[in-house]
Amino acid sequence: VEEVSLLLNLRHKHVVQAYGVSETGALVMELCGLGTLEALLSSGSPFSDSAMARGVAQGIAYIHSQKVFHCDLKPSNILVTEGLEPKLADFG
């Protein structure tokens, strides 16, 4: 519940957008079609590592400005959109 209310109040292009909770209690959030950064790294697909790192850093700077801290930041908690934009996720 705390993660949901937190995500509903964060708005940044590098933080996953939460829309609410389904009737079954699942978090409803934006689709990040490439999955996790961990999966992208494992696949060997080409991408700009500097652009990815910059996006992650911008997301971290934003959440810190909101007095929010991601205590489990790792590639499996960064989602990637079809446009190769990283999104911080899994704040729980």
C-alpha cells in the first residue's frame, strides 16, 4: 500500500507511472515493453549505456528531490520502454 501511494505521487519520465490498483490488488502501471534492464543486459541487445545511466541518474535525482529513496536499486528494478527509456520501479 505504501509503495502504491508513493508511486501515485511521483511524476517523472524516468520513474514508472502508477495508475492505481486493480480489483485484485495488483498495481496498474505503464507498460515498459522491453522488461527489466537486467533482461536487456542479458540479451546482448545494443543500447547506449551512457544514455541509460543518465536516465537512471535523472530518476534518482528526482526522487531524492521528493525526499524519496530507492533502497533496492539494481538492474532488475529498472524497467525499460520500447524507446529505451529507463524507469525506476519496485520501490517496495
